[in-house]
Amino acid sequence: MNPVITPAACPDIAELRQLYYAVYGPHYPVALGTDPAEMTRLIEDPHSLWLVARCARTGALTASAAIHGEAGSRIGRLEGIAVHPGHRSAGLAAALTEALCAGMLDTGRLDSVYATVRTVSAGPQRVVARNGFRPLGILPNAVNLSSRESLALYARHSTGVLERRIPVTEVPAPLLPLLRTAESALGIGYPGVRAAAAPLPAPPPQGAVEGLEMIEAPAFVRRRFRERFPGAEGWFYPLHTPNVLLTPEDGRFEVYAYLNRAGGYGSLLTAHPDPATAATHLEPVTRALARAGAGYVEALVPLAHQEALSAFLAQGFVAGALYPAMRADGDGLHDYAVLSRSSERIDFRGVAVEPPLQPYLDCYVSAWASTHLPTSSEVAP
């Protein structure tokens, strides 16, 4: 019997919370399934679409999923896929995902939709792959649910979007294997891209920044962020609003970040007066976030920004994913690299990886080893 798929409504919130608890238990770190106020905002958001499935016979709410968008952006996030344990293997997740993409991608409202998919089993990867999503990379140690888990990044693009990518000519040498992996996995091209001639910058001395303060006052941080960045210029991190600010005692730079303590992760969004000012101080910034509970810290960096990419790579960040055509700029779209660093031990032994994702995992492992393991010349005889 086919399910009845309809937009979520505010009267559904109590049932939705019960659904997410039944699926994820008490450790689900996403407001979409736990916070009634945030759920109401998403339901009423004109830039997002939340669908639910109900049993045609009983009317019981059996599944839920949403695409979260935002004003001024052409990218959305597929999130909150949940199917009641009593109704699995009925194709509900696939049906909801296809209906969401039809409403947001096929209509031209968005250029692309991405999903971060759990890797504790192969099922979630198969669900998104069956609905036209393709793998973009691996996010190791990205979230803390009942234990630290790695996620896979997948995306689906609207027709013709990938053909409008703005080309790059040079990238730091450590990124070339990731580009070649993406070429094979996605059928896109990086013709003529070469390794940048400039070497990676050396990290600053250990005590280069003293007295780094972290301000956790979300409303204040949002106000100051809007004052510093009144437009979209100089920053881009879809669907993330900063809630912490990090700055040295002399105030010569400000780093804006998003910290999710429940999920144990953080995202570096941007810096003032410009990202390059803080780029050489990523080590103390990352350590401060780790002390606050972010065992995983990530950053989105345009593939065309060699200086920023080199700064992250020089301070232990590893590129695990590549998002082509992520940000619109005039008639073209920019590719972005996802770089991350984990303060906790990365263990891939329990990861379930489907064949299309495997090359990205292999690429990450090789890049991590090149970054963090000594070479034979560095090992004492």
C-alpha cells in the first residue's frame, strides 16, 4: 500500500518527536527531531521543505525527511531521514527523498542538495544513491552519537549545474589525488590542473597567540557577525550560523565558528578582518574548540584559494571531500574542498563503505598518513 506523503505541519510535531526518538533514541543531536521551536521554524520556512509519510490505512506517521534551505543560497541539505522501525524495508526513505528532490531540484529552486550519511551500515548510502546522490568524500569522526562516527558526504545537482563550474588551474599538491578521485567518481574534469609551485607555509611558533578567548554568547556573536559581514562577501558556509567567537587578547582578529556540543563537532566559518589574518593561527583556534568539546573541526575552502588551502594543510587539516559547483557566482559556480581535523583517534574498522565511496576513503587514508606519519627520512635509524 502506497504511503500518503504530505508537507509536515505544526500539529505533527509531537508525533515527529516520538518518531525520531523511536529511530535514534536519546542521542540524536539535531534540533529537527528534538526541539519544538526549531521544528516549527523549519516547517514554516519558505526556503525549506519537510515531508512526512503516513500509513494510508491507519494514518500513523511512519517516516520523515526534509531539505533545509536558506535565503540567498542555492544549496540545500537533506536531513532528518527517519523511518519507524515497524515500517522499514517498504521504500519510505527513498519515496520521501525523491519527492523532496522533485520539489526543490527539479523545479529549479536549488542548484544542489547534499546529505551527510551515517556509515555504521551501508543502508543510508544505498538510499541516497538510489535517488541520484553521488559520493563527494568522507568526514572522519564527524559526529558523536552514542559513539564517535564517520559520515559520508553525498550530493545531487540540478541538470546542467556541473557544466557551469568555474575552472581552476592550480591547487596545493596534496589535493591532486582528491581531484583525480572526484573525476572518476563524478564524471567531472580538472583538465590541466597542476600542483601549485609555492610550498606549504610553516606553522607559527607554539606561543604565537597567547590568551585566546572563546566567547559563547550566541545572540551577541550573531549580531557582531552581521555587523562584520553585512553581505555574503567574505564568508560562505551554507546552513550554519556562528555561535562562538574566538579572539586573542589584543583583538587583532576574530574567528567565527559554529560549535555543536551535543554532536561533538565544530565548523570554522570565517574570520575578520579577513580569513588570511587568522589562517596562521589555526592551531590554537582548533585546540580551543577541542577543549570546548569539538572532537572534529572542519572548514569549507574554495578550491581557487591556494593560500587558505595551504594554511589549513600546513596545520594538520586533511581534505576528505570535494563539493563541485557548490557556490554560485554570476553565471558560474565555485568548487569547494572540505578539510577537517580530529583530536580523537580515527578508527575506520567499523565503517561500512559502498563501492562508490571506497576510493574516497582510500584517498583520505593516504592523505592522513602523508600529513601525520613520519617519512622514512624522519625516523631515527
